Amino acid sequence: MKQRNILSIVVPIVLLALWQIVGSRPGMQAMLPSPSLVLSAWYEWIFGQAGMGLDVYKGTWLANVQYSASRVAVGFVMAMVVAIPLGLMIGWSRITAVMLDPMVQMFRPIPITAWLPFSIAAFGITNMGSISLIFLGGFFAIVVNATQGARDVDKNLVRAALMMGASPWTLLLRVILPAALPNIFTGMRLGLGIAWTAVVAAEMVAVKSGLGYVLWDAYYVGRMDIVFADMASIGMMGFLSDRLIIWIERRVLTWRLLQNH
């Protein structure tokens, strides 16, 4: 275990060392600031006193993280509420699949950025514009995996439930949903990653706050140290939210862990 932990940090350390060497060369800081400069800017962004000096980013990190995280949370929860039952119905009901699955598969390949003009036209420069893009980003990943999970349910379980007199509603809640949960959690993890991509794209254009807005604003004024600190912040938030989904999954699917052991 110790050897595995050591190996897991070797590549990041090597990459950071190479980055430091390249970023410290003359003329590189405007394009690729060194990790030490990025860490210094990140520290001021987090702990600096807002409104002090010419650095407009000082002390604004937490507020912008909260803006982005709240938008991701709202949009992602909305996506789950709609996509999970819809995916189960498409996967289980042939009629629903014929009616809705072609439309889902037609809209699914459209990039999130392609929805930006429609989002701005429909909602303007508001939170709802960014939330709608986050919803779309999470929705398609979840609905596709929920559909596949419902289709992969062991037919013997379904027959056994029907023989015991289970109603269609009971069958859906007590047999199909539990069996599809591993696929649903996979879709949630994929959808959450896309949701963070969507919030950055939306905040660059559709709102004037959040990590995406700071990313674009810092690039526009030539603060590449803040740009890299922002990218690291987005990666960190995405990683932490993914760990949260995994933590919930392990507690919901305890039967699966016991089965694997």
C-alpha cells in the first residue's frame, strides 16, 4: 500500500518540477507562470483582503466557488430528478422507448456550448441561463446510463416479483430501480463532470460571477497566474464532488460491496 501511494505521487511531482523549470525561464511567465507564482496568486485570491490594492481578485475565491458550486448543485439535482425516472421508463417500457429514446439520442451529441445562444435568448444574463446548461450537461449522461441499467435487469428477478404479485409500481421501485442503481451512479459521476464543464462555459458568457467568469476575466487582463489557479480550483471542486458521489454510492450500495467480497 505504501509503495502504491508513493508511485501515485511520482508523476505529479515530476510534472510540477518540469513545469517549474519551464515556467521560470525568461519570457514564459506571461504564458506559463511557474507553479510557485500560481500558488502565490492562489493564496492571495483565497486569503487576501478584498478591496485592498490594485488586485481585484484578492479575497474573492470563496465567493466565486460558492456561486459556481450552488449553480452546479441546483442544475445537477434538477437533472437527476428528471433523468433517473425517465431513463428507467425508457429502459423498461418499450412504448416509452419508442416515443422518447430517439429524441434523447438526437439531442445528446449536441455540445453544451451550442446551447449557449438559446440559453441567453431564453433566460438572459441570469443564473437560470447557467443552470439550464448544467441541467442539460448532467441530464443526458444520467438518462442514458439509467436506461441501460433498466435494460440490464435480470429477467429472472422480474419474473419472480411478478409471480409474487408485485404491481408495476412495486416492480419499478423494488426491483428495477435497485438493480439499475450501479449504472445510475456511473451516469451521475459522468454527468457531474460535464456539469462542471457546463458551469465554466456558462459563466464565461451568461453570468458575471463564479469560477468561469474569473477564468475569462483573468485571461482578458493577462493574469495567467489567476487563470491557472482558477483551473486548479475547478479541478479540485470537480474531484471533491466526485468523491461525494462515490461516498454516497458506497453507502447506498452496501449490498454490492458485500457481494463483491
